[in-house]
Amino acid sequence: MSKRGKKYLEAQKKIEKKQYTPQEAIKAIKETAKVLNRSFEETVEVAVALNIKPREKGERVRGTVILPRGLGRKVKVLVFATGDEAEEAKKAGADWVGGEELIQKIEKGWLDFDAVISTPQLMRSVAKLGRILGPKGLMPSPKVGTVTNSPGKVVKELKSGKIEYRNDATGVIHAPLGKISFDEDALLENFQTLLKAVEKDRPSTVKGRYIKSVYLSSTMGPSLKVNWSG
């Protein structure tokens, strides 16, 4: 642990106490990742603090966005569907497609997937998984398009970089932007796309400044404050 601590402190020394432009922050994060030299490829992540009241339903922020440069990782998609919709999902590249047998598997503790889609017809059965999938942000929802009669389309979107974002209990949105190996322009484009999507989801009840702060970091690296003006 002490070795990891030393690397982190060394990386932290490279961080200036200032607000970085998005371009500067991404460049600095890539530099600190070299110092950290983790045994796995880190992801660049963003934390967006919002001026909202998270406990009030009308001020919760949740949506989806397709990151134009993808995430650089395989997204494992599970689809609850039968008949033609099931065949459509399989052809689109879904990793698992089924009904009651998958529900039972999840109830026994299986969670080896990154996203879940359901047709409306199966949502009554899928609803009982709410206590398992809900806390993990995996429950299908009409609002974000994962309850649909066109699962194949959504599978393709998720595989190509579509992510869901939502604020946590403190009003902060955490989201991945891509692998640390992405070039700076790719990470910047994903960052700008996500922030603009979050801005569009501004609740009508919010007064004054909506985005309070933005921080960028790698998976296990120090965070940098970013100046975001849209």
C-alpha cells in the first residue's frame, strides 16, 4: 500500500491548484497516469456537481447520451425479450437474451452485465428485480429508452458508446469518458458531449447557476477542477 501511496503523492505533485481548461485537464491526467503506472488501463472519469435538491423528484437529473468516440471497452448487454424482439436483439449483438430464466439467474446473484433492456411486455416480471438492479443503476426505464419495443436499436446504441447518467444522493453525476489511452481530442469530444447533454437536462425549477463544479480524474488518480462555461 505504501508504494501505491508514494506513486499517488508523486502524481499529485503534478497537479496545480487552479481551474484547468478541459484540454489542460485531459493532458495533465494522461501525464499523472504515466506516473501512477497502474497494472490495468485506467478510465478517464468526470464528476459534475449540480445545484439541485436531489431528494425532490422534479430536480433529479437522469438521461442518456451517445459518446461519439465510444468508451473503448466491451459493453455487455442483457435483453429481456421474446419472439421477434428477442431475435432482433440477438442479431444486434446482445450478449444475453431471454425471460424468466434470466430473472431467476439474477435473483441468485448473477450480475455479469453492464446494461439491461426490456420490452414493455416483460416489464411486469422484470419489475421484481428492482431491489437488485435499481441500486446498481441497471433497472430498465422508459425515460432513458431501455424499455422499448425496438431492443435491437438500443443494443446497437449501447454497444457504440451510449451511457446513462444520473445524479447521486449528493447531487453529483459520475460518468466514464473513455480509456486513458484515448487521444486527447477523443476524450475532449466525449467530455463536451456529456456536459452539453447534462445542461439540456437542467430542471426548470433550478434557479441561478446549475453546474456548480466539474472535476476530471483517472480511475485511481487525483482529480482536477475544470473550468466549464459550455
